[in-house]
Amino acid sequence: MSGAAGCRGGGGERGPRWRRPWKLLALGLLSASSVLAAAPGAGAMSKEEKRRLGNQVLEMFDHAYSNYMDHAYPADELMPLTCRGRVRGQEPSRGDVDDALGKFSLTLIDTLDTLVVLNKTKEFEEAVKKVIKDVNLDNDIVVSVFETNIRVLGGLLGGHSVAIMLKDKGEYMQWYNGELLHMAKELGYKLLPAFNTTSGLPYPRVNLKFGVRHPEARTGTETDTCTACAGTLILEFAALSRFTGTSIFEEYARKALDFIWEKRQRSSNLVGVTINIHTGDWVRKDSGVGAGIDSYYEYLLKAYVLLGDDSFLERFNTHYDAIMKYISQPPLLLDVHIHKPMLNARTWMDSLLAFFPGLQVLKGDIRPAIETHEMLYQVIKKHNFLPEATGDPYYLEVGKTLIENLNKYARVPCGFAAMKDVRTGSHEDRMDSFFLAEMFKYLYLLFADKEDMIFDIEDYIFTTEAHLLPLWLSTTNQTISKKNTTTEYTELDDSNFDWTCPNTQILFPNDPMFAQSIREPLKNVVDKSCPRSISRAEESLGTGPKPPLRARDFMASNPEHLEILKKMGVSLIHLKDGRVQLVQHAVQAASSLDAEDGLRFMQEMIELSSQQQKEQQLPPRAVQIVSHPFFGRVVLTAGPAQFGMDLSKHKSGTRGFVATIKPYNGCSEITNPEAVKEKIALMQRGQCMFAEKARNIQKAGAIGGIVIDDNEGSSSDTAPLFQMAGDGKNTDDITIPMLFLFNKEGNIILDAIREYEAVEVLLSDKAKDRDLEMENMDQKLSENDSHKQNSEEASSASQDVGAVSEEPEEGESSDVSDLDSLPPAQADTDSVSTSDQDSSIPGPGEAGAPEPACTQGDEQPQEQQTETESDSKVNWDNKVQPMESILADWNEDIEAFEMMEKDEL
């Protein structure tokens, strides 16, 4: 039974961008393994191959888990690039993301039941003892109610579930006496103060020690939460009540679900993304199945499975009927407005909705599940990160590719690093707890046979964090009345609902090509232009698929275009500076259908404006460490320079060993040119212009330069992309590439120099495939004669590597302002009116931006690339398979939608 995470950020906002690729991988559509069985004649994967892949998953898990335990525990998370633990308050704040950290050894708790699924029972027993002995839940720290529930409470309950199972079997955990359950109950009581609202919806955050609205709590002033945040509690809270016999937890979770159900939009039966926890008003009125809502639907259906209450199934079916009517636009799932569900709220999909095909399989709606999953697969198979799925051989091959790509692009020496930007392949210094809680669990189960398991997985349901809760809880401590409250305020047509799953033993033998026939028409859906629906007016008149006026085609000087705008209730205003501005008044439209077309046009115009602003900024670049023992595994996000070599036009990039320069600030003639020649120079930011640094190192013979921020603790994790500007003069004389690293990323290279001395990097626009041949050769050499090899490498390398700790020489001017700290100029743009829809648009004759793609990143233009001179490492560079962009910067789209939403529908 599938698991998928909900609102990955406090206060109702969507989870951060870095997380999506991994979440999309961990779909966990395990219930489908018995549904989409291998069709007769299909090329089934051999048992030996499945066993090999299962063992590979175990090795990958060991790599991640052992590095967490060796380098991070008892911290909440591992930072795999710097090989240390992330302790809240000791690292730069990441905003809402840090609300998951409570100084309670998060990763270990989240991983407990994964150890048992992977047959690591001895390790599980040791881990439980560590949790009981070391973990403190009474910390003065503010945490997310949602994240703490699904990760920590769910982790403790999942650990307890498998602990009592092992104890019953008689070999392991004979000493166990419910200690994890006692901790879960303690945590449950610490979360209860969050429910102290008139609505019953919980506050998004709670202080583990002081609760909410307490003078020392530092929380309790919030007004909004996401639907998934408030609606993803029932499984864990009800399980806690059923395990302990204390009904209060289940009662509070049910009250929150009841309130959300009552506040649904009655005509569409849809719910919004964000709700006011005090008034119940919808703060964000867009609805979909992705971020902010996803696990609310998941928990309605699973609550019926676990608790046996028909009202949860009736609610799910009611919502599902609305989803298939309004949101499902095969093969897409697009957000709509809850009050006007025929109007799309956005033209792209976020990756958290990738859980939905699994939920459809659990419901038994197979055809749309295959359609949507295939579309998602086609989107991301171009970008190296793929979803795993079911027992169908087709999906086993998908899972196999997923394993290969995780090892290829995410694996680093100290664990697995989150992908920061797929445009560059750069990493972020984080390995979240859910990677061990979900990813390896689902991957192992994908390839495991029943005899590989030490217990029957079908006896459990997966929570959204993939924790295991036993199905026998449905008949234990039923302290909650099963009164059917749903039908008190809605009439349900049972004929619309499927109350049983289809019998796949009949389905597939009758049509062996069933799944393939559904997938086949979608094979090229991503490579073609995104499907474009006809306007509502044309649809009602039956005039066919004649496209309406698009924002990219609009010209303010065209009288016909102006007449179309007037019909849609859109007026044009000429500004004094020569620009034009659009304002829509829906009540002035010729009809409600024209008003909808006008709103769609305004949304496109906002996206067009955002895209044009975005194109004025250079994209990030990559610094990839390619020498021993990294071999391309560590990729750092780098800021570009507005001068020097354009790495986007050089396929192979610039590769070389790094060397620090003297003086370290690079603001005068380099005094150690022999150490810098034919190398990539490292220097510190400050005391002169970037272009001056570039000229000095170029004169010394450097083939490239990396400027490291002198602001201690700065990081690309928390700071916006930095572009190095020129000096206002002609910079055509600078021909080498220059990149900027924040302090934290720069220290990763400096630390590597301290440990390995000879460090080679690649400067490029995108990360390249790591050098597998050299990596394997190095591993063999290390096994045969590691000590001798290391000493020889150190001896030969020490002669030409500069000192790391070199500072600017004494006597240099220190009162010069930090001229290179100036940010790049920002485009002059209009803001959107608070009362009307308005947007700056291109003037007559100006080219518009490309049409926004239905899935962000699919339609990005390819940058022209030219070959540079060949170098001695051409074999490594020839393995390049550039990763295209799947995730562009979503912030502009989110902000544009929020501004558009201010015009009440």
C-alpha cells in the first residue's frame, strides 16, 4: 500500500525545490505489484537479476545508514558532502525546512522499520536500544506538527509494530517491553497542544517543551496551515489510540478531518491548498492532488482500510469523483479553482502528485493510474531520475534504472546527497531521513520475493512516510463510534463508486496487452508540445479546437487583439515610460466563458513576464570534484560570471588541478605563478573587482578561477544565486572561465586539499558522468597496495599544490570597499495590483517568451554547444550525457499565481 509525503514545509507552503526529484523517485506503489502482474509473453526479469538488484539496494542502504551512524548520530541528519551531522542552530537556517529537526535523532527513528524490512534484525535491535537510551523528546525547540507526526511518531509506531512482531516470533527483541510505544505516547501528548483551536485544525508548529501560545513557546501566532498538514494525522494518531487504549489522539485527528470535509467547496466537492485554522476560510483556493493536499486524500482512503469506517471511504470517493471530473485532464493532473473548477489554476505539475497513481491502484482505478504514471515516467526519464512501481517487468526495468542513476548521480563518499539543481547536476549537503525511511524500503520490496521477507508485508499498511502499521488495529480498542457523519450533509450516488477492486486475474489474461496499450500513445507526449485545451466558449459552441489568443502572440498595436481583450474584460493601459499594462475586470467580460478565457490569458501573461525576467539572469554553473576519491560524485553549485569563457558553449568544460594563489585575494600580481600555471586558481572574495582577479590569474597562466566567498557560513543552500559582474570596462580580454562558490561549498574543496593534496575539478555548465573506469581502477589499486599508492600520490602532488591557508599579504590596503560584492542589476518590472489582475507585457514587436510548458522544464530551449580544444582527459569527457532541465526556478510561478489569486473569483 503506497506511501507519499504531503506538505513538506511548515505553515502550509510547498516543500522546497531540492526535494522533488527524490520524492518523485519514492512513489512506493507497492500495492500495484499484485495488480499490474506480468502480462503473458512479457519479458520477465529473471529471479537472479532481481536478487542481484535486491542485494545492490542493501549495499546502498548500508552506505547511507553506516555513514549516518559514523558521522552524524545522534544528530537529526547527515550532511554527506562535509561528512558531519546537521544540528539545528549550528548550521545556517533553512527556514521551514528545519522545522523537521527536533534534536531527537530523526534519521535513526525514521529508519527503524526499514531495518526489519531489509532483514537487518540485529541492527534493528541495536538501533532500538540506542533510541531508548539516547533520544530526548523534551527539547525546547519548535517543530512542524506534520513532519514530527509522520516521521517521528510514525517512526516510533512503526518500530513498535515490527518489534512486537519479532518478539512474537521468539528469536529477537525478547527483552522488549513496549518502550517505543511509551515514547510515542509521550510525543503524542506533546503534539496535542497544537489542536487547541476552535476549529480543531492544528497549529502548524509546536514547541516540544512548552506547547503553543505559551510565553516561552515561540509559536502559536500562525493563522494558516496546509490541507495535508491538518489532514495527515489520522493513521498515526488512531494507531496510537488503538495501541494504548487512549482515545484522545484519534478523537483530535478525526475532528480535524471532519472540519476539512465540512469546509469543502460544496458545488465542486474540492478542497483548497491552505486553510485558516481559526475561521476555516480557504486562504489558497486552488485545488489539485500535489503539494499541500496530496496526503489528505491518501489518508482518507487508508483510514478506511486501517479503521474500517465507511465514512472515510465515502469522503474519498466523493473527492475522487471531483478529481477525475475537474483535475484529471489525461494524462495530466492540473490544479483548478475550487469555485470555478473548469478553470485551470496553473499550467504545470509538481512532483509530489506522483503518489497519485499509487493511490488509484489502491482504489482499483487502473487505467488512469497507468496513464498518469507513464506520463510522469516520460517526463523524468529524460532527466536521469525515475519512479519505481510494480511487479510488471516494465516497471522492474524502471526500478533498475533508478538504482543505477542514484548510484551515478546522488552517491557521494559519505552517503547520498540531494540533487540541488538538475540543470547543473549540483548537490546539496543533505541526506534527509525520508531517504532511508522510504526510498530503500520501496526499492527493496520492488525486487524482493515473498520468501525473501521475514514477515508478511500484506498484514501492514504504509503511512505516508512508509511506516508500517498492522491491519489488526482495525479490531482493537475501537473507542470511537463509527457514526456515519458524511451522509448527513451530502447525498451520495453509490452508482458512481467502485466499492471493490477489479479482479486482475480476469482483467489481464483477457487482455494481455492492457497496460501496454495504455502506455503506447504516451510514449512521445513529453517530446511534443504540451496538450492545449480549447477555450470554453469554443467548446460550448462546438466550433472545434481553434486556439484562443495566447499571451506570446499578443501585440498591443493589433486592433483585432485589442478587441479580443475587451471581450474578455481586459483593458490596456499605456504607462508614461512607454510600457503597457493589462488589467482584467471579470465583470466587464462579455460572458462568464470569456471571463475565464481572460483569466487564462492574464495567467499566461504573468508567466511570460516572469520567464522574461528569468532569462535576464545567467543559470548556475557546476564545480565537480573528479579526482580520488570523489571521481565526479561531488558537485557544487557555482555562480557564473558575466565575463570570461561561457561554459554553456563548451561541452567539455575546463578541467584541472586546483591551486591557491598568493596573495589569496588575487588583487595584485600573483607571486607564485609556478604553482598556478595550467591550474585552476582558488582565491578569496574581496578588496577588488572580480575582473581584476581574473586578469591577474590569467596573466599567471591559470586556466580558470574559483572565487570563494569570505563571508563565513554563507551557502548556496540559504543564499540566492550570485553572479560576478564585470568592472564596467571591456572584459573581452578575459578568456578563462570564472566561477563563484559560497563559503561552505568553497570549504569543501579546501578540506579536500588538506586531506588529499592533489584535487582535480571540472568547471562546467552541467555535471558530467563520473569516471567509472578510473574509480574501479583506483579501487583495485587501493585493495592491492593502498599504502604505497597513497604515499606516491601525496609525494608527487605536494610539489605543485599551493598552501590552503594563505591570507592577503601584510601591507595591502584593507580600507578598500568590497567592490565585488555588488549583486547583478535587476530588471525593472511592474508589480501586480492588489485589487486587479495586471502584468507588464512586451511592447509592439517584441518577442514573447516560449509558451509555458505543462510540466515545468519540458520545453526549455537547448543551449548551443561547441567543442573546445581536446585535452588529455578526452575519454572521460566523451562520456557526457547532459541532464536537461526538469525543474526551472518555480518561485516566479508561485508568486505569479499568488498575485493572480488576489482577484476574487
